[in-house]
Amino acid sequence: MSSQPAITKEDIQASNRRPLLVIRSGSSAPPEYMLSLADLGPSYSIPIVFYNQLGCGRSTHIREKYGDGEFWTEDLLCDELDNLLQKLGGIFASRFAMRQPKGLNHLIVASTPTSATLWIQTAERFKANLPQNHDDAGTTSDPEYEAALHHYYIRHVVGLIFGRLNCLQSGPSEIHITGTLKNWSMIDDLHKITASVLVLNSRSDKAQDEVVEPFYRIVPRCKWLQFAESSHLPFWEEREKPTQVVADFLREI
């Protein structure tokens, strides 16, 4: 472990209702891109915790551990959540839910992959629209390839910015996966989730149906909803509808 003390910050609205803990995707992007969920506060009186995981946003950055794949593990980030008493947003939230923590009633996984293999299979279809000569030659930093990749992000991700930890765990891009998550899967453990689960993805999402389907097939209590007019960020692209869906789900007993 690092010698640095780990300090985290949370933004929470006062309420006597159970809060929604929002964990951003990737392993470096701060939660600001998910601030549209703040609509749940004034509109539905649901308190929100926008949580910065270790090494992200306004939480402690342990720079001497940059590039250390043995340090940045699922267990580290799940233990952090356990200490908070509450996946990669959806990934780590799912892993945490597999521990069946007391008080966790609902889990929402938005565009969350269940295995790197399924993610790569989907990416292979998207790669058909990218210059294959650069992928084969390993010259994926070429401007021609980067321009095509930018188009992919605009179409399927809405230009989400990826940072250092994401590069460590997936690789230089989410289409060309070379990092520590290359052979990762949580499918065999999905049955351990006892909380009520809501799975979300979108029609043009980089997380296509086959990527999220194992949640619906394996988790005992699971609903699945797809947004028709969005890519990877329906909470901005169709803002009102996803907010309503989340609010309705959280109000279920």
C-alpha cells in the first residue's frame, strides 16, 4: 500500500431518505459528467452522493502507484466502498454488491460490461469502421486512426474523456484493449448479487446488448431497460426519461 493517507470527498444533500451513491465509470474520470443525476434531488427528493474513488477527481491521487497494475485492483476499490458503508462504476459496484453488504437494497448498472471478452467482441464490430492497416501495424497513434476513433467516441460514447487509470486497465483505447482487464470477467459471480438490480444501456451504446445481457439472465432480481435515442450517456442525451426511470426504481420496495 501507499504511505499516503487516503482522503475522499463526497457531496450529499441532507435528507432522511436512503441516498443514491453515484460511482463514475472508468477509473479516472471524475463524476462531473454524471451531474445530471442531481435532478433526482429537487424533483424526487432523493439524496445523491457523487463519489470520487481513490485516485480520481478530488480524492487522493497516489502518483507513485501510477502504472502499478498490482496496486489498482478490484479489491482495493471495493474495500474503499465497504469503508464508506454503502464500476469502474458499474463494475466495482457490482463486485461490491456480490459481497451482499447490509443496507444495499438497489443497484443500478448503466452500460456496464460483464466481461472483457464480450466487450471486445462488440468492439470488433465497431473496429470494422476503423483503418485496419494501423491496427494491424500497431500504429494506432497515427492521426488517421485517431480521427476515426474520435468519430467512434462521438457516435457511441459522446466524447467521454479517459484518463490514466483507464489506460492502465483497458489500454490506449476501449477498442484496442491491452491492459490489466484484458481477460477480466465477473459473469461466474453474478448470481451472488441479492440486491434488486436495474440494468440500463442504449441503442447506439458501446455497451451493446450482449455485453449487459448476463446481468438480466443470471441476477435473481433484475430489470433491463434500453434507451432508444442515446449512446453511452443517456442521462444527458435523454435526460428526463432516465431520471424518471431511476427514480421509479429507487422507490420500489
